[in-house]
Amino acid sequence: MPTSIDVARARRETPGCERVLHFNNAGAALMPTPVLDAVTTHLEREAQIGGYEAADEAQGAVERVYDTAARLLGCARDEIAVIENATRAWDMAFYAIPFRPGDRILTARAEYASNYIAYLQVARKTGAVVEVIPDDETGQLSVEELRRMTDERVRLIAITHVPTNGGLVNPAQAIGAVAREIGALFLLDACQSVGQMPIDVNEIGCDLLSVTGRKFLRGPRGTGLLYVRRRALNQLEPPLLDLHAAEWVAPDRYILRDDARRFENWETNVAAKLGLGAAIDYALEWGLDTIWARVSALADRLRERLATLRGVAVRDQGAVRCGIVSFSVEGADLTALRDTLCTQSINISVSPREYTLLDMQARELPAVLRASVHYYNTDEEIARFGSALERLLP
């Protein structure tokens, strides 16, 4: 495993680097050649011999995806489900929890809209209640306040590890310790953290964790993972079942699978699944510690450059900050600014208020621009981005 990134090699193996300055890795990172090859090779095979037959031929490679995903997260292969995206992985976990009236769901102020909408829906249907844990002075979730809020009615602690609208990294391991102390389930949305930093589910102590393939893992869109701790499995019945998730054993009876694949369904995009496995292998080859060191250093340098620009305010919070850099531009239409940069082959994104409503309202931010770096990005790209942005400032 390398101790530093061979940036020249990483860029050679990333075809998109020749075309764009890509600071939208928190949206969808550029795929490396091994991932592209894994997807296209299987699609070609489907066209040549048929989809079922190609899947049978690739079965060994598909099974290895579970091994490599387990290695990525530090768990057993039977605790892994491969799902079509992180939202569906998270939903399958959350909606499997049997909430009762009075159960408490504790979450963070910077929680993502899709998750919070699900909390509200389940609360309306079951009588559970949703409560927001205050932030500490750095802007991350306050573990002290979380501990103060706990009691025997807390059924679930559900946190977004890295919020979509900024660079903070919530203290997942400390949250996991609290969850274990009180016997609550802990669901971690890790779609913005896996792939840019080391993640070990046993160190964190989460029972459930959702992952996307398209972001920092650099996999194809329409791929994701769900980790389900073995000891939590029998507390959870997925909201949707088919003949892959369960076996029909009598006219009036079915039996659930005894592993995390009870959260999957039979029909799957085999090519994308193989691409996800290739992306995980590629990340593990570089080493997550090595990736994290480079990503966090690049993001810090980007924040320093932005801080020199007139009317630009960096909006990241947290004691630990990651590869996502959020900022606002005084007097600018942020969407128009993003679109103009896109015409210059510079990719960033806009995070609007409604994606993280509670946090953005509290900070009185209608939207932020989001530039997210990865290990194949360079200091030269940071300089180019800074100059391009400076020319567009009102």
C-alpha cells in the first residue's frame, strides 16, 4: 500500500481529468479506468451472450464484491448488502425498524432532507417522535447534549456522518459509544464519508450504515451498500421483500434470509455491481489513510485560497473537516455562478437551503456553493479555480 498518492498515475487512470476540473466529487466523482472497464466489459458480455448467462458467468466476481466491501468497512461479508443507491439502502434499514408510539428518534441539526422526511413520515404513522440534538461550539453534533437527551425511550440515533452542505465530520465513534451505553440502534449515513476517509464499523459502533458508490468511492451511479450488524439483523424486517430476500416455504409462510442480503432484491445491475467492486478495490489499493491525508490537505489549501477572495466566505464547520468545501459569495446568484464555471469546464455544485433545512435556517444561509476535492485533484487546479472564481466575483 503506498504511503503517498502518485498523482500523475491517478490522473492518467482518470480519463475525465483531461476534460474537466472536477470539484464535484461529493456529487459524483470521476470514475477511474478500472471501474469503467469493469462496467463496459460486462455490458458487452450481456449483449453477446444474454443477461442471465453473463450474470452466471460473472457470479464469482460478483461474490467477491461482498468480500471487498467487507474489507472496506471492517465487517463480515454476511453483514453486507449491495443496494442500488445509498438512499434506498438507508430507507431499507430505517423502515425495517419496528417503531412504537413514544419511541424517540434522535438526529443532528445538519441532517439531510431525504432522511428527515422519512423520520417525519414514520413519526406520523407510528407515534414515534423526532428530536434534534444541538450542535457544540464547533458546529458538529454535541455528544454532551446527546448524552443528556438519552433515556430508555430512545429507539434510534440516526446521524449523517458528513452533511451534504459542508465539510464537517460528525463524531461518529463518540455517538456510537452513547448508543451502545443505552442500547439504542445507531444508523449512520456515510454516503459522503466512505471513500475519502477510513471507516471501520466496529470502531464506530454503528448497527447500520449506508454507502453510495458514485461519490468518493468513484464507482458508477446507481450503486450503494448497506452494512447491517449481525446482532441487529433479527430485530429488522425489510419493508420490501421478494424471492431473493425471503423464501416462500408454505402457502401462508415465508422465511427471511439470515444475512444482510434480506435487504436486497433479485433484479440487480450486475455491470454496475462489478463496477462498484472495482471502485472499492481501487480505493483499497491506494489506501484510505493515504487518500484521507491528501484529500483533507487539498481541502485545507482550497479553503485558504477562497479566504483571500473579496466577498467570499467559507462556511465549513466542525472540529474535523473533510474534502467538502462550502462557501458563499456576497451579492452573487450562486446557481448562475456555478453554471458559468461549468462553461469553463469547472465543476462545482450548489447546496440549497431545503437540503439541510434546519442547519441552513439556523445559519441564515439560503444556499452555499460546494467544491469537493479528491486525491486526483491538484494544487494547480486549486489555483485555476481560484482565479476563475475571482474573475466572476460581483
